[in-house]
Amino acid sequence: MISYKYDVAGITATDLEPFFDGWSRKPDPDKRMRILNNSDHVIVAMDEDIVVGFVNALTDKTISAYIPLLEVIPEYRNRGIGSELVQKMVSLLQEHYMIDICCDKDLEKFYRKLGFTALSSMVIRNYDKI
């Protein structure tokens, strides 16, 4: 049974080692922990004592929020965990005027099903900084 918690209490960098599957360059586990600790909001999916997914958000605490990461470890994908994490985060952020996600083209269908609309975006990626 998957449970969801709204903090990272008790989670260690080691717990985050299985994440970022498919990334060409992955942040090291300590950096992963800093990402979650420095986020305005975090929701973590747990299977007993195993971290199986997470989503985080950054906000201006006024009108805008950005969801930079949704991660579910490969063996737990296609079970609705990612959708549940996003839905819980959107609910948490519902008072914000804008809730933005930037995703790869192949993920647009997933986010559309969760109520997001595709727009044009521009990004800079400093791959040497990860």
C-alpha cells in the first residue's frame, strides 16, 4: 500500500539513489536531498519504508508555482503513483494563479490528463552544473 507524506523527515540521501532514471547526467544523492530540503513543498510516495516517488514545488508564495520534478522509480511506474503525486501537489497549490510544469514532448499526454495545457516555453539547460 502506497502512502504519501508532505515532508522529508526520516529520508536520507541514500533513499534517493534509485531516482533520475533515464537522465544523461544525474544529480548525486546529496544534491537530490538538498533539492527536496530547499523546495517550498514536497510530497513523497512511500511503500512502507521505501521511497518510491516524489514531487516538489517552488513558489513565490503569492501567485505562481513551478513543479520542477516528478520522479517515480522504474519498478513502481504505471501504477498511478505519479498521477497521484501531481494531483496532491496541484491541490496543495490550488490558491496560486499559475501552476507550471516544463516537460519533454513525450510527457505532454500524461500532464494533459491531469489538467495541464501545453504552451510554448523556453529554457536554458546548463548540463555541466548538474
